[in-house]
Amino acid sequence: MNYKEALNNKIFEVISQASQELNVESYVIGGFVRDLLLKRDFKKDIDVVAVGSGIELALKVSELLPKKPKVQVFKTYGTAMLRFEDTEIEFVGARKESYNLDSRNPIVEDGTLEDDQNRRDFTINALALSLNPNTFGDLLDPFGGIVDLENKTIKTPLDPDITFSDDPLRMLRGIRFAAQLGFEIEQNSLDSITKNAERIKIISGERIVEELNKILSTDKPSVGFLLLYKTGLLDIILPELTALNQVEEIEGHTHKNNFYHTLEVVDNICPNTDDVWLRWSALLHDIGKAPTKRFNKKQGWTFHGHEFLGGKMAKKIFERLHMPLNHKMKFVQKMVIMSSRPIVLAQDIVTDSAVRRLVFDAGEDVENLMTLCEADITTKNPNKFKKYHKNFEIVRQKIVEVEERDHVRNFQPPISGEEIMEIFNLKPSREIGQLKDAVKEAILEGEIPNDYDSAYAFVLKKGEKLGLKKVAK
């Protein structure tokens, strides 16, 4: 089959010309070809293989382009990259690879196009289109990748045990492709992932998280996480999550399976946010339930303090997987710790003071928190489902009303510590903190409005009770 018309981007014409001038063969390969054949929007990057020097080909292409874009050369890997318009093109020399058991970094030698296709992770990523003038647009498909695309199948080109043992990250990539594309992993390849799951331990946390983020960014992440669970990978990567997959019964009392509930929450949140960190919050929101699970005859099953413990566990997960320990981690922690607050509100009569405290504690993240909690409603009882959502609407409306009136989001006290010191002629002391806290509590409880005059009058009254006297000016 010829796909000449599909290669209508000017860059392919230039690469073809550069190949001819250097007398090397070149091919576009991998994700671009796969997505082209699937009629998917392709990512803004293209992989080009040269049977020869990829670096020389990149430099020649830059020379032939009107603006002569800068070429980034990575000599260690024998690769080069340049940007054309809004697309990154990576050039690499065709190579064959061999591996040591304790590393995913291969021993690399120059090779043929066939060698290069052999080293690819899956048949659908081994498809190549010729950029050579005499065969421009011809498809090279040595492993039946076209058939696998049609059958929606993820399969390794060679023995899956070799493919996955050589580079265990490919196991995660296979699951990610299945989740992204809606494909199934061929049984032999799936069995091999289970067999080689322990090999994932040689992969760095950063690379694992990169794949987890891509799975979390799909329309239905549960597809990927169930595959991770069934193959044993999830138990190695996130044992805190698989610990939730248990249901116990004591004296006729059972609790829900919090693992499958969690996956449902993650799927529920996806139509309402693309923020991967909010999706992480959904994934980790119940991890504190396994270690806090208790049974007593009066209350049945309880999970007291699971949110607070879950926040601590989330931080440890971020540390272990070398995830960012900055505002992103703090955001996920905050969402996990506060994950039950709006749900408790939605069960009771919604008071202004409870809403003020929610907005005060959540700050700018109150909308994200509400989105998470609405996704957390997984009851199959239609009446309960309707009731919770109706109550959440009331909570949302109250948030708007309270915020317009009381301005407690990112709360700053209307009267400062310095002013309190001046009123009573005090030096820094415990009383200053007590008075500031009292003002904050009074505003949150609705005892006084959030304005200066009310706070000033309140401080004078409270100061009197503490034996303090206003200094005359």
C-alpha cells in the first residue's frame, strides 16, 4: 500500500531530498504512522529512522529548510532533533539492541531497518513509511501491524518475554496503549506481562509516573488500572491501592470494596476535569481506609481518620515514586485530607458556618474539592444518588452566597496583629495570637461580619475579658 498523499507535510519532502543527497535510506516510523492509519490526531512529534547517521540527516534537513532550524544533537544516543513549525522531528540511526538483566539501557549497534523494527515494543508501533524518492509513501509492515490495528490488538513483534524483560517499561506502555486506544492486549503478551511484572522494579519512579499520568489522562482510566491490577503491576507500584481490594463480613456486616469504588470515582471525575493532579486526588482519596478499618458492634465498620492518614500516605507515595514534592503534592494531600468534608455537609442541614469553614479551609481549591466529592457519589440507590446531588447543589449555592457576603476564601483577618498590639500597647505575646484566632472564629461562626469595624469592636470586648485595656491616643 502507498500512503504518499498522507505524507503531504513539507517536512517529509525535505527529508526525502536530504536522504537522496546523503545517499541514505530514511523512514518515518512509530506513533505518527500508527495514528495516521487510525485517523487519530497525532502528537506534535515525528520519529525518523535513517539507515546510516540520524545526526547527519538532521543537519542536512536543517540546511535545506528555509529558516535553518537549530539541531539538538545527543551524541550519546546517536540521535538529533529539530523543530519545524509546531512539530518536533527526532532523527535516529537504525540500530539493533541487546540488554543486560539488571538494566533497561541497551547495548546499541548500527543495524538495518529490519533490526530497528525488531526492537520496537509493539507491532502497531513498528509500522514504517518510506521517505525514499523511488518508494516514497510505501508501507513496511513486517509483523502484521495493519491487521493488529484492524483487530484492535496490542502485540509484541518478537517473543513478549524477551520484549518485556529487555525493557520492562514496555509493559506499562502496552497497558497505556490499550487504555488510550481502546485495544485489547493479545493473551500471550498479557500473560507475559504477569510473568515479568517483578522486572518493573528496575524502572525509575519518574518513568513509571509518566505512564501512570497518561493512563490517568484517558477517558476511562479504570481500564488501564484494572489491567495493572490483573497483571500484578499495580501491587508493586501502588500497593496502597490494591490493599483496598478486600471485603470483610463480621456478624452480617460488610463494607463496600473500596478498590473498585476508587476506580469508579476516577472514571466519574474525568468528564469534569482534565487536571491530572485532581485525577490523582480521586485515585488516592480512600487509601487511608485499609489501615484505619475497624469493626465494632455499635457502629459496624468504621474508617475513622482515614482522610488524615491518607494525606500522609499520599506524600510517601509521591516521595517513593519521585513525583514532584511541590504545590502539586500539597494540592493532592489537601484534596485527600478534605475529601469527606462536603459529603458530610451534604448529608446534614447546610449551615452558613459549616460552609464558611469549608471555604476557609479549601481556599482557591474549593471548586476542585466539590468536583471530587460529586465524583465520590457511587451509590446505586437512585433515591440516595438524587438526594446527594441535590444537596451538593445547595452546598454550591451556599458557597457562592457566603463568599459574596463574607469573603472567607484566602481569608485575611480584617484587623492585623500589629493593630492589636497598638490598641493595647502590647509587645508580641500569646494574647495577640489568641485575639486573632478569636476574630477568625467569630467570623467563621457568623458572630460578626468580616469587616474592620466589627472586628475592632470585637477585639476591644475580648481584650477586656483577658484583662487588657485600650490605650488612649
